[in-house]
Amino acid sequence: MLNAIIIEDERPARDLLIQTLTEIDSHVQIDALLSSVTESIEYLAGNPKADIIFSDVQLSDGLSFEIFKHSDIRIPVIFITGYDEFMLNAFTHNGIDYLLKPVNKHELEKSIFKYRMLENHFTWHNEPVKNLIGQIDNRKKTRLVVRRGLEHIALRLEDIVLFYTENKLVYVIDKQGKKYLGDKNLTDMEEELDNTVFFRANRQYIVNINFIRGFKTFEKVK
């Protein structure tokens, strides 16, 4: 039996996924149908025993990655979404595969086969494996996916000079002076960055200390 959780806020997409899963494997049992980040965090806080999660990325109250940032779980996730821009983030949040909507039966079948292969080769309750997973989760990012026009680019963090926010958007400046658009707010960015390299100068700026040559202090004028 494959115990699954589905996180999807669009009923037609959810129904299609359930139907396709049933056609692929009659031993799939749906333990929970969840539709929001908040609901999923509350449910997963109860330490469910599911084997796998099928999750959309964009939910009504935010990105599903927030679920896995706030839930201490190790359940593998197959992300199913209508956008390809979140792929790199998916594989840093328990993702073992990334499928695009509408769900393709053949691709979903391959994803489940991949899960079965992983299940056969690794034991999730094996302590050395759990330690390894923990070490991987705790590693800081070396690249950041940003946007420039319609193009998505994976920038090396060491080449980023600063992040700044303006009109509720976050911009990224690289060492060539090129400007890109980030996909998270400054606070979320800060949590994922190495604080020995990136410094939160104020509410508006995060700077790479390797590009700081000096600074001046200014007295407040009363």
C-alpha cells in the first residue's frame, strides 16, 4: 500500500490526479486532501505516516515550499504545477520529481516508479541516511534563481553584490552591475543566505561583505 497526501487547491486538478493515480496503481491510498499552506502545516504537525506527498506549488495562501520550511518531515514530494520556474526550489524541499500540469499519466507513472526505486534502495528510518539527509538540508545555497525579463538565471551567490527591496519587489545586483528580479521577500532571502557572507545592512539592503571596501558613519541631525 502506498499512503499518499495530496496538496492541491484546484478541485479539477485534484480529481484528475486522484483518477490518474488510481489507474496507475490500485494500491495507492489517499490519507489526506489538503488545499492550503496553513492547513497543510497544521496537518503535518501531527506527524502523519504517509509515504509520499503530491503537491502543487502555488496555493491560495502562498507557495507550498513554506509548508516544508515549517514542517520537520522527511516525506518525499512529487511537485505538480503549471510553471517550470520553481524547479530548483522543489529539489531543496524534499522533492524527488517535478511534473507540469496537466498531469500526464506516463510521466506520473515514471515518478511513482522512481519513488519505488528509492524505497527499495534506501530505508528512510536508517540513521546514517537520516543524518546524511539532515546534512544536505542544512547546507547553504550556492546558487540563486533570478529573473531577467522572461529568462530565469541561476546566479552564483559569490557573484551577487547586494539585494535590495523597492516597491515590494526584491532586486539582485551582480558584480557586473546587472540587475535581476528575485522571487522572495528580503526576509525570506536572508534566512537562506550564509550570514558569514551576507549582511543585513538595514530593512532595505542585504550586502555581500566581500564587496565592501569601506564605510562612513553619519551623525543624526536633530
